[in-house]
Amino acid sequence: MKSILLLHGPNLNLLGTREPAVYGSLTLDEINVRIQTAGKEAGLEVRCLQSNHEGALIDALHDARNWADGVIFNPGGYTHTSVALRDAISAIGIPVVEVHLSNVYAREEFRHTSLISAVCKGKISGFGWHSYWLGLMALKEILGD
Ligand code: DQA
């Protein structure tokens, strides 16, 4: 069975109460369970991790080299600022799909720039929790059944 890391960046632990009009009303745990269930149905094991710390996210990406076949990654605000996360994605050599709950292009201009998109397989933005589901389906295709 192929294994997937579902990695969430800063402030996503507050989902459910954080700006629900922008990010939806599901909690992070509820999203994780939905993606793990969809993963099981698709023959993929999904392990979930969230951190508010850039270094911990980098460590998680490095560790993923040892066990994961692909990564679904919502880097939160670090999307727009982190050269270090971009370098980590380049370094690990496994496919990473960038995911955002909100449509970043319909929001403030600073959210239109992603430092990580160019080193990801692709990017999904604007479909609420389904963005993660679409990311899972994309990885399933990339990894082959
Ligand atoms: C986000 C979009 C980012 O701009 C923001 O900083 C987040 C969440 C999203 O999922 O829509 O924290 O990545």
C-alpha cells in the first residue's frame, strides 16, 4: 500500500473556528478523518501532521523521504514567504501537491505569490476541504494504482 503524508502548516489547527466564511466550518481532525477514509478507499495510507513551526514542517518533509510516496501540503502563510520550505520540497524528491482551502487568487495580492508552487507537482486552491480530496486524487494518479 502506498503511503501519503498530509501536512498542514500554521494556524490550520484552528480550523472550525478560524474565519469559517473563508476556510469552512470543519475542524482539522474532521478533514483528516475524511481524507484518511478516502485514502483507505483508494488504497492509500494517509498519515496526518500539523505544525505552526517552519522547522518542524521541514523536519516532517525530510522524514517523509523514509516512508512516504507523496505529500499533500498546505503550508498556510508560509506559502508566501518560505524559501526554506521550497528548498526542502526540492530536496526530498517525492511528489508534493500544494493545497489551499481558499482561492488565494481571489484574496489579497500577497497571497497570489507562492514560493513553493514551482517545486510542487501541482496546486489546488479554492475548494474548501475538497481541495485536500482533489490533492489525494492527484497523488493517486501520479503514483499509479
Ligand atoms: C491557506 C491560504 C493562506 O494564504 C493562508 O495564510 C492560510 C491558509 C488556505 O488554505 O487557504 O493560512 O493556505
